[in-house]
Amino acid sequence: MRDAAGNITYDSDAIQKLILKLADSPLISFSSGSISPQSKWAKETIKLLKEHGEMKNIDIILALDKKGKPPSYHHISQIFKSESDRKFYNEELIKNGVYWSLKSAK
């Protein structure tokens, strides 16, 4: 917002409401987990699992394809490559047969 003199001003109430709305979003988690994936596709995979709860690998890959995922990824294990991503994959993802979910979602 700008005041009459053209200076930028902020509506602190509106900002506080926006922050609270964001904090309540199912796509954002402020859990106690200290592991945070860094790669774009690992983050997109987590978003999908938060939205859907549990998904098959192929459904995750197809959803990521629609978002422009590189064609070299055929399994989510290929997406979690960096040290922090691999740690998240090993400690925070749950494989149940052909389905994947997040530990924190259970």
C-alpha cells in the first residue's frame, strides 16, 4: 500500500492475518523435523504427498511430469539425491507396498 505521499506502508493486521492463514495451510508444515529437502523435485514430491496423503510411485512421477520434471527420473528414489534429500527419503518417507506417504502425515 502507498500513503498520500507515495511512500510504501504496511497494514500490520492484514500481514498478521496472511501469516496465520499461511501457517494453517496444509501445504506448509512447521513440524519438529529438522530434515529439509533442498531439491525442487523433492519439495514437489513432498507437496504431492501432503496433498494426497498416499500415492503410488507412478502417480507421483506422472504428476511431476506435468510440472516439467526431467525425463531421467523414473522413481522417487532418483529424486532424493543430495545428502539432506536422501536423509529425508530414508527417515521421513514410508513405503507401504507400492504406496508412499509421509511419516508426519500419519
